[in-house]
Amino acid sequence: MWLYRTAKNIFIDHVRRLAKSIEPAQEPASEDDYSKVMVQMMCCHLPENERTLFLLRYLHGYNSTELGEMFGIPPSTVRARLASARARLKKYFNEN
């Protein structure tokens, strides 16, 4: 998944920069913690309905059937909104 790889690479770069300035008693954030924060920051560019589905799907691991049941919509609608969210993020980050 390109979004995860992007967040992971940004995190690795950040950790490398911090490694030079961190005091020995201080521990850096874990890769998963930072990746989740980056994904949430990226998602602020999505409409609320797509953002909620995206975060629940990719950060919390729900599938389209479970999300459909939660929100009272068909799983195919969930998949379509997730595809729209991925396309929107891809377009936004390719332009910047």
C-alpha cells in the first residue's frame, strides 16, 4: 500500500534525524505510532464520510462487510468510498 510505504519512509527519515539529537534516556516513538499519526494527518484532506471509513479500515482493520453493518450501507458502497478516498489522497499527494 503506497500510503503505508510513504508514511514509513517519512518516519524512517525522521528517526534518522532524531537519532543524532536524542538524549540516551529518551526513546523515539515506534514506527507504528508515527505511521498512524502520519496517516491521520494525511486523512484531513478527505471528506468526513470517506475519512471515517478510511481510518476504520486501514488503522483499525475492519473489513467492508463490518463497516457496512456499522453504517447501514452495502459493502460495495464502503469499497467504492474507500477507492474514492485512495484516489483523492493519491491525487492530492502527487500534486504537492
